[in-house]
Amino acid sequence: MRRLPTLLLAGLALAACRHGLPYRADGRAELADLHARYRELAGRHGWIEETVFAYPQGERILAWRTKQEGEALWLIAGIHGEEPAGPNAVARSVDRLAELAAAGVPVVLLPLCNPRGYAANWRYPNTSQRDWRKGGYSVGDAEHLLPDPKDPARARTPRPPGPETAALTTFALGLAQRYPPRLALDLHEDELSTEGGYLYSQGARGKDDPAAREVIAALRGSEIPLRLSGKTRFGEPIVDGVVGLDEQGAPIQDGSIDELLAAREVIAGGVRAAGPGSPSVIVVETPAFAGSRLESRVDAHRRVLDRLGELWRLSRN
Ligand SMILES: [Zn+2]
């Protein structure tokens, strides 16, 4: 078949998405329906809604938070657009979040960080290419704020890779001053894992984080398979379902918003500053290989969210 120019292909893909196909072929909810569910937190429960970033084309990255400030639970989802289980599970767990807030837990919610990617089933906001070496960047990339291990006085990169990335990481860093993360959960999927789900524990508690064990216990109740041992495709060892160290045995440095929330030190405006330093940062990865059922994966994430109260208790010092 003759190859169409890339721009034309991208235009066709976007046009198709706007008509409900093909991004919803896996059964994921429409973007507008997800936002309507999240908005209940503001409409019915008095949470504060904020726009983190607005694209010129109209899509917006939105955040919700409780009025109550202080040590907080951070819940992030939808960083990668081809990983829909997290944002869908959060939409179905709005009541659970409202209950937690009513019990006095400050919460910061970023449930759909990559709305463009979600609506195109693209991993990154700027390209359909999944391979990051082909120009894609993640909306959660934080290397411009994270110290370079070789020279901790400098950031790893001079600037953020994209405007939404700049907005999201700046927003997170600013809000972490008033809502310091005590427990951060970031819901992902791994469509290249054919063997099962696992999680990363990136806070100071690392592989020994009791909250990580609790998340694995929650996932065990679902029908998704789990990888309890072996190695990730990056060579990181999996111990009882938890990845707490990289292939060299060092803390995981992936340059993500998760590392940012765990960081004790950041480079803000070119200057070293105290970081959010969350003791518990857990990144859930459900297996999203072709043929896996979205409903099963959403159910797995929901089971984790059902235990938020217990996870919050476990994250106490
Ligand atoms: Zn992901």
C-alpha cells in the first residue's frame, strides 16, 4: 500500500477518534464521560477543580483536590494514553475517594494526565510512535527538575520536553508544598508484559514498603495474572510482585513524575531545593497485552482503590 504522508495519517486518526473510533474499541469510556464522573468530586463533594494545562485544540489536563490541605494521598492515572485501565477505574471509584476525603484525608487527584493520548490511544501526547527514540515524550517527564546523579547541582536535562510536561511537573511541585505526598499511587499498564502485573515501589521505603505489599494483595484478588518473581524487560528484579531496585541494585531513577514525588531534592529554577520526598510512591502496572480484557484490568485497579483507606493507614510513619 502506498504510504500516506504522516500528517495526513495523523489527521485521519484524530478525525476517527473524534467520532468515537477507534480509541474506544477496547471498551474504554469516552473522555467527556470520564471527566463528568471526576467532576462529581467538585460538584457534589466540594473539591477544588483546576486546569493544569489547556491545549490550543481544546483538550485539558485537569486536577481535583480536597479543600483540606496537609500530608496527602496523591492519585495519578492516564500518563500513557494506551493504558486506559487506571483512568476508567478512578472514574468508577469517585465515591471511594469522596469517602476518604470526608474522613479527613487530604487528596490530590490527577486522573487523566494525557487526554490527547487517551483519545488517540497513543502512549505520548505528541506522536503515534510508541518508541520514545522516535521523538515521543511522556507528560510526566521530570528530568528537567531532577538532579543529575553525575552533578547533583544540575538538572538532568536543561528544559522540559513539552509544554504540558512543563505545566504538569510545575503544578505537582507547587502543590506538593501544601499537600506533601505521604502516599502516591500512579496507575499504569504494561502492554508489553505478557506474563502479568507487578508494581514499582519508588518511595524511600522501597521494596520494604508495606503499602506495596498491600497493593499486591489487592491485585491477587483480581483475575489478572501477576509476576511475582523474575525480571522486568528492563532487567529490574521483581520480588513478590514488587520492583524496588534497578538492575544495578540502586533506587529506580526513571525521570518520571513518580521519581519527582519521591525526590528529597529537586532543581527548581536552576537552584537546589527540597523535594516532595514522599516515603511511599507506588506505580501499578497491569498487563495490557493484545487480547487481554480491559474490564479485568479496570477491576484490578479498582481493587487497589478499594483499599485506599488501608493503604493510607499503612503509609503513616
Ligand atoms: Zn505507563
